[in-house]
Amino acid sequence: MDEQWLLEGDPAVRWRVLRDLIGASDEAVRAERARVAAEGWGARLLKEQNAEGGWGEGDYSPKWTSTTYTLLRLIWLGLLPGHPAALQGCERLWEWRSRWRSPETCVAAILVRVTCDSGYPAGGLDALVAHLIERQQKDGGWNCQSKGGEDRHGSFHTSVLTLEALEAYAGRGGPIGTGAAAARGREFFLEHRLYQSHRTGEVAIPASLRFPAFPEWHFDVLRGLEYFRACGVRDERLGDAVDIVRSRRTKQGRWSTYSPYAGKQFFALEPPGPSRWNTTRARAILKWWESP
């Protein structure tokens, strides 16, 4: 259903269709994924890299054209680990990291993720992961506003960033055990049925019901479900969130684009209207959830 339309899209869409919807061989998926660096959206972002190895006007700001967020976008698009441009970008970020006075949890989590998923051999990676684990709050979440031993309610934004980082680090085979912290973090979300207020049961963050192509540092329902799918945890408490995704399907069986977060962009991923990118992501979630 609709696979042909999806396969007419960008390589970043096509490799996901092959993997998540069609079930193509690993060789076919990797071959298509390799095209992300040479064609379409991924190639366009790579061409924006400057002579110093970064992107935009800074390491983290201005959003969303900085080195940090461009590397994060390249990971979402599927750039294969070990690409020279990504490694050069990570080198810049770790040089920037050496000037931090105290690691800020959200930024540290993004750095861990882009480092792991880019395959960059950072000497300080294990210490930064240990710092993330130490910053976990009593409720199992993370909050970038927590300082030292201060305990705060977990932030959906910080928590999803940190869980993604721990998953990437575990996938890389890092020596620090992340399983217990990740399990507590998942339980934090499950107790909130992924997106609901623990006080009222209402939607905690209204914007989380929107699915921009790039969520940046923000939590949204689709991003949260993608994390649970990636780590293979299916729990009945996610059912309401899956229904949110299902309800966004149009009569044509597709999902639409959403406006990006405010700020400078290198280019728009897709024009307003039916989105191959979001349709592929949403269908992958429904296929995972509805499988026996």
C-alpha cells in the first residue's frame, strides 16, 4: 500500500521503506542508505559544511544550522557511520566540549548520540555517559534545569534526548552499563502513557502532537514511539500514543508535513501537503505495534 509513492522519494525515505515496510535484505537497505551521502537531502546538508569542518555560524547556535543540529539531522536521515564529514564535525564538537565548564544535560545527550551514531572515537565519551546517568532524577526522567543534587520532575524533552543517547551508546558497545538507567527512563514515560501529565492525564505538551520532520531538541509523540520501537519495548501503556499517530492519517492513508520549529533552516525538507518522510515513519510505528 503506497510503497511505490514512497519509493519515489529521497534516499532517506527509500532506505527506511525498504527496511521497515518491505523487509528488504540488509544488503539492499545498506546500498540505498549509502546514497544518503550522495543524493538528495543528505548530500545537500553535507555540501553546507564549511572549511573548518562545521556548519552554520557556530557549534550549537544559531539553531538549526549549527554543527550540532546538522549532525543530528544527518543521523536522522541515515548517514552511515564513519563518513569523513561527520567525523570532522564531531571533532569540532569535542574541541568545543573541552571548553565547557559544566555539561548541560540536553546538549551532552545530543553530543553523545551524534558521537556514537557517527562512529567518532571520542576519548571523553564514557565520562560524559556516566555524567548523564548521574543526572537521572528520582522519577526516572532527566531535566536539564537540574543542578548538582537538586531533584526535579523529569522533562519530556531532556528525557527523550538522554534515552536516545544511551541507546546509541549501548549500540556502540560502550563499557558503561546503561540498562538500568534506560529502563527507569522508559518507565518514566510509560507512567505518563508517553505524553500525558502525571497530574491531570491531559496532554502535557500540546506541541508534542505535531510531528515536524526534525524534532530538534523537542519531544513529540512520534519521536517517543520511535525510541520505544528502536529498543524493542512494546507496552500497552503506549496504546494512547499510537492512537494519536493513527488519528493523524489522512483519508488518502498518508501523513502530512508539519511546519518546522522557528529558526533559520538550510532548506525545507518537503513542501506542505502529503509527506513521504512522515508517512514512512508513522507506518513503521503502526506496523510494529500491530504485528503479532
